[in-house]
Amino acid sequence: MIVDQDTIIGYGLAYADNTYSQQGLVLSKFDSSGNHLFSRMLLDPLGEHLSISYNWGKITKTRDGGYIMTAAPTHGDAAWLIKVDHQFEVEFIKEYLDTINRSHFRYIAPIELSNGYLLSGAIQRPNYLDNSFARRVDQQGNTVWFKYFGDYDVGNVFNDMAKINDTLFVGFSTTETSPSNAFSLVQYIDLSGNIVRSWQSELNPEVGFARKILPTPDGGAIIFGLYPVEFIGETLIVQPTLAKLDTGFQIEWLRHFGLEARLGADVTFWDIEPTSDGNYIGAGESFVKIPGTPTRRVGWLHKFSPQGDSIWENLIDAPFPLVNTNQGTLAGVGELSSGSIVAAGETINGNQRYIWLVKVTADGCLDTLCSMVTAAEEEVAAGDTHFSLYPNPTSGPFTLAWAGVPPGREAILQLLDATGRVVWRQHRQWQQQIELEVGTLPGGVYFLQVRTGQGSWVERLVVRRK
């Protein structure tokens, strides 16, 4: 997800609704309140499933108002670079046949150049080890040069690459020396792919295994990693870590924070972005552990200062009943002109996955639960799928009206409070008008979610008490 002039651009996965299920890429545009504007789905004409993940397959805004993104077929041996205009019309799709082993290797976010793009990530080589790479392409995606970094016989992954200026870039990678040991590596690369300076950490470094890097105005960098705390048996326990490197790669400050968990449990940030007040916002996932209740996975937002001090954090539950199978993950984050923060990812209710948008105020308070859109919902988005609530605001009974839904369909109705918690839930036979009652709920902002077999929709409801 990215924010483009107060418009939210989401990039994810969906299934085509035709004679067979084909996984493709979905591009969606929402306004700053989370209202769905339009979507487009991209499919492989040969029928191959396409895929992205939290840490590979990313989207970037381009200077011409369009977007550039990476993806890969699930079973083929190619990566895709896709360029679309501001209406999501495809301008070109370029394939790169980089591997003989697997297709969904790690092409991370493209970086726009004055006359093309810089691509990077990791590719699995014939020996089944990942190697970091960078590829410079022209404006049509044609390769200008391609280079591997690191030793062929040692696993190495560019987890992030950032632009310093038009001719200098910095990559942050992890090199594995064994299944349980690794070091982190910072490499500054010029426009020709030459390494002009670099820094290598100690083995299993206190700064953590490389995940994200953010260049700072003073020429240094803030890095985010997963610090190896200890081994419990054969399980490596890690903890999220922020550190600041100066221009000489000396550590100015270091902060371990968040939960300790096994490596692979994904207590992590998937995205970190600067904010207009000079701070930073991280988005990812973590856990909530309360004695006597199931541990549950939640969306994680954490705002911190340029010195690594925590300003606020918000652990946001999936907007469903609080059981351990209902989970949330935030994979992208951005700032609106109002200063509010929008994050996007997925939320899971049982075995159903939903697109999840969350908006919080500048101080981290949950502002609104935005639209939750499923692949099936995209098929009916152009029809009469909008329901209305009246009176709204209400102090008692209110009516849910939706003329576009045929009578007889079953629906699940849930009312959520401003924190995303379900305050009541009903299973109703659908009618074009349904009378509901807020009962003794305190005054405030709530969100009525309607779920049918075709998808899920949300409307805001205000309850006023005298």
C-alpha cells in the first residue's frame, strides 16, 4: 500500500470469478476515508497464478502519475515488472527469466530513475541458495545491466534498497553462514552497480538481521532488524531492533523493543515510512498475550523519533470476535495530508481472508475502520451494493436499507466500536429493510459490518445519548 495525494493505492491478491479460479493481482484505489473508488485485476494470459508477499512484490508511484510494481507467477520461472497509468491501465509487462528453481523470488520495491528503474532483491541460484542482486532497466523494463552481490555458495538477501540521490543507492542485506547464524551488510551502490562503500556487522549482530533501511538527512541511516536474543533448544528467539548508523557506520543509538518471539513468527515491521513531523511510522504484526486468553496476532503500528524513542504504538485487533484464529497483519503504511496514518494488510476471520484498511489519528488513536473488500466483492462493486443506515446519528432504533440485495439471503451483522471490537452480532435473514436497535450502547462512533456470501461491507454509525 502507498498513499498518493490522499488517495490510498492498494496492491494485493485476488481470484478471478470465471469458469475456473485463477489467482491474480488486484489494484484498488480508496479515498482518504476508506471508500472504495475502483479496482482492476491483472491476470496472466497463460493462466498461471500470480503472487506477491509481504516482503517481495511491491508497488511504487512514478513521476508520470502511474505506478510500477513487481510480482511473479507461482509455478513459472519468471519475475514480472508491471507499469500502469493512474487509471491502472497496463503500459507494459516485462518478464525476467532469472531462475531455474522457482519463480516467487524476492523482487522488492522498484526505485524510479531519471530514465528507468532500479530493481533489487534476491534470486535462488541453481544451488538453491538465495543471492542478492540489482538490475537496472530502462523505461520499458529492458535490462541495462544485471549484477549479483555476495558469494555464490553463501545465502544472501537484499531485504531493502533505498535511494540516496539520483546516482547512489543503499542496500541492506542478510548473509547466512549457517541455518542459525548470519550477519547484516550495508552496501552503497552507484548507478553502474559498483559497490562504493560497505559495512558488515559481527555474526548474529546486536543491530539484528537486516530488514529495513532508511537514509537520514545527515548522511547516516536508520536500520530495522531482528536481534537474535537466545536459542531455546534449536529455536532462535529474536526481538525487533532499531539502530542509527552514522556516516562512518558507527552505532549512534540502539533500541530493542517489542515482543521476543521465534524467528519466523513475524513480530516485525513490513514497512517503515517517514512522517511530515520528522518522525517515522512502522507497520507490521505482533501478538497480544493476556494470561487466561488465547494469544492472538494483531496489526502493529509504532511511531518513533529520529532517536529511536517510542512516541506511540497501537496493537489493533482484527475486526472480528477475539479468537486465536482471527488475525490481522499490516503490510503497508502512509501518511495523509491531515497527519492521519493509514495502514493496509489482511485480516482473517476463520478461513476467510479480507483486505484490511486501518486509519489512526496523528497520535495513534483509531480513527475509523475502513472498507474491507474481498475478491468476490470486486465482482459486484459496480452494482447496487451500498446499504444505508437511518436515522444516523441515532439514539435507539435504526433501519438498515439495501434495495440491491435479493430477499432471502442470509447475512451476519456485526457492530464494532472505535477500537474494532465486536459489541454485538446477529445472524439475520436478509430483507431490503432490517430494523435494528443499539440498546444500551454508550454514545460514540461505531461501524456496522454486513457479511454475506459475496463479501463484506462497512458503514459508519453514530450513537448519541442525551
